[in-house]
Amino acid sequence: MHILLIEDDALVASGITAGLRLHGMTVDHVNSSSAAQAAIAAGHFDIVVLDLGLPDEDGMVLLERLRRVGHALPILILTARDAVEHRVSGLQAGADDYLLKPFDLNELVARLQALHRRTAGRSTNVIRHGALCFDADSRQVTLDGAAVELSRRELALLEALLSNPKRVLTAEQVKDSLYGFGEAVESNAINVHIHHLRRKLGPHIVETVRGVGYRLGEAAT
């Protein structure tokens, strides 16, 4: 799951980023509305976590602008504004969820998983694909009931494919699911992760669509 965190408090942002990464998420952090708009235009994100108190404009203005131009990204507002009217206004402006500061990291993770689940049309955090079972909460993978050890990047790749079972993901979308903006990526990194996933889950788990990208295939049985 690739998260864009829009938060101007560096200490808060650092804690959230570290916590979400421990739960297997890829996180990019920006500290202003203008930087957020540039990131959304340049990358592929699954969910936006939005603070309202931004230095260059109010987060509500950014939210309304994104919805007005048709951005359908799930957005969770994370703010200290606790009045009922603030929560109502945020949800009516197009936010998908609203969480108050201070918050528990586990609750934030659970809410992000719920948003991602609903966006993918699933009712649980457990994704089954033939003989393959992936628990997005525990980050555990089994094949025919046997546990399979995957690296963090391999888990992120598998989750991206399982969350988009009928879509072809471009190489850029796959890269964005695995790496943040500031991370160095070797030219063959995606191919290496795909190779490892095929070795562990079967040669057809990732299908290459020549000239387009990759899509979910069949797991080994």
C-alpha cells in the first residue's frame, strides 16, 4: 500500500512514516499543499493522509480542489480539529475518513487498511487467490496452507497485484508501490523482485504484458 502523507509537523510526520513502514506500507511525506499537488501529479498512491493545518493553504482547500478536478484517491483527514462541524465539513468535502490527533498508530493502520479494502471491493483483510492466501494485517502469505517467506518489497509487489487482480500495472505503478520518491532504485530492481516472487509462488504468479506492464497470474498449486 502506497501512502502519501501530507503533514507539516516534521516530528509527527517522522513518527507516522516510521510506524506505517513497520506495517509494510510505502510512505512518501510532503509538508505543504503545493508539494502534495506535485506528488499526486507525479506518482501513484493508494491513499492520502491529510493534515488540515498546512503552511501554504488550508488542507480543506486542497481536499476540495482535488475532488473538484476529479481525483478519486481515498483521503483520510488526520487533524487536531475536533469540533463536530469540522468533521462534518471534511466528510462532506470529499474525505473518506476523519481521525483526530492525538491518535493510536494501530487505529490509523486499521483505518488505512479498511479504506484500501473498500477501494479494492473486499470485505476482509485476507485475500485469497487460488491456493494462495495473503493476510494484509499480519503480512503472512501461505501457499496450499504452507507459509511462504517474502521480503518487504516482495510483499508490497504481491499486495499491489492482488489488490488489482484484473488490471495491468505499468512498470512505473509497480515501482511506486514498492519505493518512495527519495529511495534509490536499481534499473533491474523490479525484474529482480518479480523473479523472486515467481520462484516462491510459481512461474505464472506475475504475467508480463509486453509493452504495457504486469498483471496478476495464477499461483502454483
